[in-house]
Amino acid sequence: TLALTKSNQHYSSLPPVQPRQFEISKNDEENRHLVPQNKA
């Protein structure tokens, strides 16, 4: 649990939006590959 706590402290020191934006943009790229016609 110590490693988990340290990990949580590390993430809470970062802006909370950043990891989520990265995940969303990564998913957005994958979605563009899956359905390019809907993105266009």
C-alpha cells in the first residue's frame, strides 16, 4: 500500500486534468482509426 500511496501523492501533485486529457486524446486517435468517416 505504500507504493500506491506514493503513486497517489505523485499524481495529486500534477494537474488532475493532464492524465485525463492524455487518455482522451489517445482514445480520440484510436477512434479516428476505427471510424474515420464519422470524424470527417
